[in-house]
Amino acid sequence: MYFHIFGFRWKPEATEAQKARATVDIQAFRGNIPGLQEVHVGQNQSTKGQGYTFIGVMRFTGKQACDDYVQHPQHQALLVWLKPLIDPIELDFLALDS
């Protein structure tokens, strides 16, 4: 199993509507991006989150599927409007038990 984890620190100009749209658009990847098996998003509950308030985890069939997701048109369309509104962090890993 290959995982992609991400977090957003929202910039001050991000509206609540844009934050809600991010959730909808990311969840819409389900069933539309080959090799993407699971998508989970939510609000960070950690007191050590360093300002990253929006968190997501995606599970892919493998690293190549995750690499393909990065270039997928649906993901690229999301980035067009989202990137100016966030300070992101991303972590990818192959689960050792897989």
C-alpha cells in the first residue's frame, strides 16, 4: 500500500466556501482516478498541528498510481484554484507491512 498524506495551512484570503469546496473536490477523486483506493479528509485534531488545519490521507495501489494522480487532469484542475490559498505539506510512503 502506498499512502499520500497532506495538510493545508489556509492563507487569510481563503473563504469558508473555498475550504468547503476543497473537501468536495478532493472527495470527488474517489472512483475517478485510477489506482486511488481511498480518500479521507478532515479537520486536524492535533494540538501539535503547527497551523495545518485541513488534513487528508489517500491510499493508492502503488507509487506509480500516486505519481499518475499528481498529473491527472482532475487533480491539476483542483490545484489551479487551490494552490494560491494554501501553504501545503505532503508526505508519501510505502507501508512497510504491505
